[in-house]
Amino acid sequence: MSGLEIIRLPPGASIQDYGRPGFRRYGVTEGGAMDRFALAEGQALLANPSHAAALELPLGSAEFRALGDSIAACTGAERLVTVNSENKKLRQTFRLESGDVLKIGAAEHGVYGYLHLPGGIESPVLLNSRSAHEQAELGWKPCVGDRLSAIGGVDAPAGLALAAPDYFSPRVIRCMRGPQSELFCASDLHALGEAEFEVTPARNRVGMRLSSSAGKFSADLGVTLTSDAIVAGDIQVAADGIATVLLMDCQPVGGYPRIATVITADLHRLAQLPTGAKFRLSEVGRTEALAALAELRAEMKALRGRVFQSVREPSALRDLLTYSLVSGVVKGDEQDAD
Amino acid sequence: MHYPRITPAGDSAILVEFGATYSKSVSRAVRAFDSALSDSDTEGIVETAPTLRSVLIRYDPAVTDPESLENWCNAQLAASDWFKVECTADASIWRIPVLYGGDDGPDLDETAELAGLSAAQLIDLHSTSELTVLCLGFAPGLAYLAELPEEFAVPRRRTYGRPVKAGSILVANRQTVLPATPIPTGWRSIGVTPLPTFLSYRRHPFLLAPGDRVKFEPILASEAAGFDFGPYWQRLENERP
């Protein structure tokens, strides 16, 4: 017996990897983890392959019981993580022994957290991905009583760590104009860059409704548009004039006009904004958006090389005592003892 | 506005629009251009997806810069009149069995009345029309098919009814919609097919693709109960190696 038994889960918890590109022509959007950077951190920490899946935990707390010995790591939104009441650090691998109780507290800063196991979490691969997509009825959304199993095949010790990233609580989210921006009047387009936006509680993996200090937007739909392609990040204005940013599990097509599109490099920063957080939108050109994306991708790629051994992890400390202090200093006469 | 036109759709896709609204010629241009893209093997394209009026091209900015891709598309757009390209009808026809009316086609009588036909006439007209899959979207595997005779120019309902089941045969606006998963909808349900069009565990999980031709065939409830969909999916495996 191995893996983790689920004792408690927040609503909306799901298995996620980088999603499934290539099926949009059949009506399936890419989906995947809301915070791809946090997913990459877990993969770097455990030396997991890049297709490994993690458990995505929105907002609320979770609890698990270890059914065997394992290594695990938590990344993403700031949370209190304990194993049998002993504090564990985020972005640091830790050991679980059979019977241990792992608690992951509610998000204190940010929204989405990720639990990683060696080799990734086992679940069915559908359309080349393990990502759960509720509307598409694809993938696995585990429930209390279910068991999370590690695929294994990698060997990471406890106490491997990554430095905390600084992308939480952004004040500015960058966006680009899109195919339907010109349907909005000049004052709406101006207000987009001037208004203060607030994240409302109406949010999930599909989208995030915003309230705006500029009030409502209104597209000029003199011509009725036929539904058109949606991409993640599109800021849609519905008939009620309210802006919604469409996110990873958005539909592939939609009939409401889109005033702008959040750039790919800022999607995870936006997704991690807590409800009630305020931010501004800043319009950028495609060149700047692509430079930001290239930088983000380089950062994600560099994570594996930035993993370091933290000496504060008790199990790592035992190793230190065994190999350096005990043999090297206290004993000091290995050759004699042989 | 002048069509076709190319605009960025975020930083990792471009949108090639052929019109502001759906029309037969716009949709034909969309499918012809999408098909040309699929055959081109242009470097850096992650996927292309036709809609009722446009083609979305997703690219990997690490492999291609969008300006080169736009230039290439512009050259392609200039090279032929895409609104007049005749799609080669080499795709063989999918004959999709339909149990019309009954519990899963509750809107049959009302739709026939709106069309000024009897239910039997509506079924006959629907099942003798050869349709083309314009695109898939809205939900996984949900196909938009056209064009039905003008009797089917009935409007959608103003409000969504209870969700319809996967395989429902929905009509409005001279189109048929065939959802592959249960969906809430304002389209009118006139029947259901026992043929699943989305099997997530298959190597090719979607039976229908844009450009496919379809004819619906009326069947009896007894035939629906014992229907074997295996040969359809086997044919898909054979045709898409």
C-alpha cells in the first residue's frame, strides 16, 4: 500500500498538468494548471518529468493520511503545511511515513496551491493529458476517501528547496488589444487602462468576473457577431457590461465581444489574485508580451538548476550528522576503526 | 471592415477572419483555408481551429515569430479567392442513425409546426439533406452542420431548457447541432442518435471533423436499442492512421 488517502479537500480540487493542446478543432481548449509556474516548481523539486501532474487545491484546506513512505512537496499560494503538526515549508521536499497526517491550510496569500508526488500523481491520460476539465468531463477530480498514488520512477531526497518567487499580489496585469477591441468606443478603451479592477467572488477555472471603478463597458454591436474563437486571457464583456477574464477552462468559442486579452506571461499572476484584490490593466504590444513570455519560460526552465539542499530539513540534518559530523568530527578515526 | 483580415488573438495566436457573420461562402472559405493550413506543415503552428467565420492559428513563439506567420498567411490569402474555392468532396459520407421524436426529441412536433410541415415531412426533409460539418466548438465534440432547407430557418428558443443528452439532434437557423456531451441549450431537439461521437479513451476520440459530410437516417426504437457503433469507429481508425 502506498500513496495518500484523502481526508479533506477544498471544492474544485483537481488533477492538473500543462493541459492538452491540439484538440481545439474538436471543441476542447487546452486547460491545464491555473499557475503553471507553481507546477514547474514542483516538477523541479522532485525531478519529475514535465508531463507530471499535480493536485491543484483552490483556496480551502486539505488533509491527507500517508499509506506508505513517500517524498512530497507543496508549491503555489502561501499556506501552512504540517506533517503530524510539524511545520513544513512551501517549495521544499519533505518526507512522509506511513500513517503521517499531512495538512495543507487554506491559502493565506494567493489562491491555487499544488501538491506534488514523485513522478507525478497517477490518473487516466485522456487526449494526451491528465488535466481535469469539468465541462468537458475529462480527467480526475478526486474526492474524500480516494487515494492519490505516485507514479514514481524518480528519486528526490527530503530538504530540496527553491527560493520564493515574487509574482504574487501584482498591482498591474498586462493586456493586448484583440480582434474585437475596435467594437468598443474610445472612452471604454481609455477606461480599460485607467480603471481600478477588483476580483469578485464569481471565479473558477473558467473565468473571473471583475468589478471596475469605471462602471460598465458596452460594445457597439451594430452588427451581430457570429461566435468566434476565444483564447485564455480574453476579457469578455457580457450583455450586462461586466468584464470577465476567461481562463484555462474557457470554452473554445463565444459570442460576447472581447475588449482585450491578458498576456500569457501574466495569466498565473492574475489567477493567483485573491478575491477582493485590486489591480490595473496596462496595455502592451505583442513584442513586449512575447518578451515577457520568453522570460517566464526561461525562468521556468531554469528552476531545475536552482534547486538547493536546505539544511533546515530535519531528515536532511540527520544525513548531515551521519556523514559529516559523526564520521568527520566526533569519530575522526575511521581508518583506525577499520 | 475588409475581409479576410488577420489580427493577433493574444500573444500566442492569430485570427484570420473571413466575415463578421456566418454565411455559406464565409464558412466555405474558412474550411478551405483551414484545410490548406493543415496540409502546409508550416513550422511553429501548434494547432488551427476553424469557427463559423474564422480560423484561429495557435503558434509557438519560441519556434516562429508571429510576423513571419502573418506574412505567410497574407501571401496565402492573396494567392486565391478563398470565398470561391470549391472544397473537394473526397470525404465519404457518415450515415448517422437517428431516432426522431419521442422522449429525446420532444420538440419535433413544435418544430414541424413552425416549419409548416407535418412531423413525418420534417423527418423526411431532415434525413434527405446532405450536410457538412462546419466546425466543432462550444463543447467538446459538439458539431455544427449545415445547410438545411429553408423550412428549418426556425429561431432558437429564447431561454435554455433542461440539458439535452449527448447525441441529441438539435435544429435551428438552417443548421443541425450534434452535441457529444450533455449541454443546456436553446436549440430544438427533434431526435437522438445512438452513435456516440466522442469516446475519450480512443486514440482518435472524435468521430466527426470539420469538412466531414453527414446524412441522417431514421431508425426505429428497436434498432436504436441494439445499435452497434463499432464499425463507425473502426472506419475512423482506418481513415486516420
